[in-house]
Amino acid sequence: MTADQLAALCPRVQEIAREAGAYIRNERKAFDHTTIESKGRNNFVTHVDKNSEQMLVNALAPLLPGAGFITEEDDTRERSADYNWVIDPLDGTTNFIHGIPCYCVSIGLVSGNESVLGVIYEVNMDECFYAWKGGGAWLNGKKIRVAATKSLSESVVATGFPYDVGTHSHAYVQVLSELLKTVRGLRRIGAAAVDMAYVACGRFDAFYESGINAWDVAAGSILVQEAGGKVSDFKNGTDFIFGRQIICGPEEVTGELSLIMEKHFS
Ligand code: IPD
Ligand code: CA
């Protein structure tokens, strides 16, 4: 798709994200904890995640006939060899359940291994972040850029703790220990898509996480790239959408982070 076609598509995708966000905001008011289901240790799903996903799929399908879907709550959806909508219908489910005000809808459009359009709607702050390839990155109508930070020592770095922390727990603790001695601050806000949106607008300097899924990072990666930042896997390579590892931020900072990741994750 051309930049003009993506630009034409983006406003409707924002509306769709906002509609799902309005549904999530309303559901939170009378949230019933007995409806929570567990998908694994510390990994929950509610009827709100599932209904939001169905709303998004129904609304996005007619926009791009032939595009497939990769979504967090249903792995039986049809995928395409060409374009796929990669969706997290409620990123930050644990925050949502606990009433911690940081959760969002994340919609990415991915061609092969490359994200070409992304919309992240953070429900509580009513902030819609969006970007498309060649069109820049935006927050509620204003252009955004990553921070101008040149070194890790000046950086506030966000991360997430994977649910299956057992696999890499030693490496994760080693990285945290090294970063605590190096960075200005470390944050864990509980929604990877929001972490990446905040990197795109310079609130966070950088973000990294291992064990992450495509629906957590598909929208955020094009946002950070179009905001002038670098996105990579832990080896400074390009396998970050489906490779379950991500680093993003200004180029100098991601370079320093990837050296630390390579040392501890083999
Ligand atoms: C999770 C959040 C969290 C990140 C996890 C994700 P969910 O998504 O983005 O910040 O650390 O890796 O799975 O379960 O809230 O949609
Ligand atoms: Ca998620």
C-alpha cells in the first residue's frame, strides 16, 4: 500500500480504536471480578478483552478485504500471506482488572514482518497515538518525536516482566541489576503498547522486553520508527514483531541497550 492509501485508512482505524476504548471505559465502571479467566500464571482474560476483540475484528474486516487477523484472544482467525491486522483488544488487562488507569487498544497493520500502520488508544487519558509508513507519528493531531537523548545514563527506561518469567528469570534480573546502576530511572507500567507509545512521544526514552507477542508491539513499532526512533530485537536485528524480543528508542540508546541484552540473553 502507498503512503497515501495508508493515510486515507488511518482516520477510520482511529475511530474504531476509540469505539472499542469507549466500550472498555464503560465496562470498567461496573466491572465484575467473577468474570475473570486465567490463561496461565498471572495471565488473565475477561469478557471485556473478548468483546473488544470481536468489535475490532467486525469493524476492521470491511476496511481491507482479504487482510487476515492475528489477535491476542483467538488464535483460530484466518491469516493472510499479505496484510494482517495484529490486534491487542485490551493491552494492560491486569491494570484494567485492578483499576490501575493505564490500558489501551492496540491495532497494527503488518505486511510480512513489517508494520505499516499503527493505532494505540490509551483509554484513561483519552490519548490516540497513530502512525503510518511515510506519514510520521501523531498524538491527538499533534506530531510526536522520540526523545533527543543520546545515552542510557540520561534515560528513563521502561520494561515489562514476562508472565513466563521462569524461562529467562536469571537474565532478566541480571539486566535489571546492570540498568539500575546505569539509567536515570526504570519504569514498569503494565501495558507494552503504552510503553511504546510513550517512547514515540519522548515520555520514556527507551523500552525493552523479552517474551513479548506480536499484538503487543505491532502498532508501537511503526509509531516509534515514524517518530524517528530505532526498533530492534536483542541482537540489534530486525526480528522484533514475531521474534518475542524488543528494544526501542533513540538510536544511540538502543545501541547501548542491545549490548547489555546480548551479554545476558544468549
Ligand atoms: C501484557 C502487558 C504487559 C507486558 C506483557 C503483556 P496484556 O499484555 O503489555 O505490560 O509486560 O508482556 O503480555 O496481557 O495486558 O494484554
Ligand atoms: Ca498485551
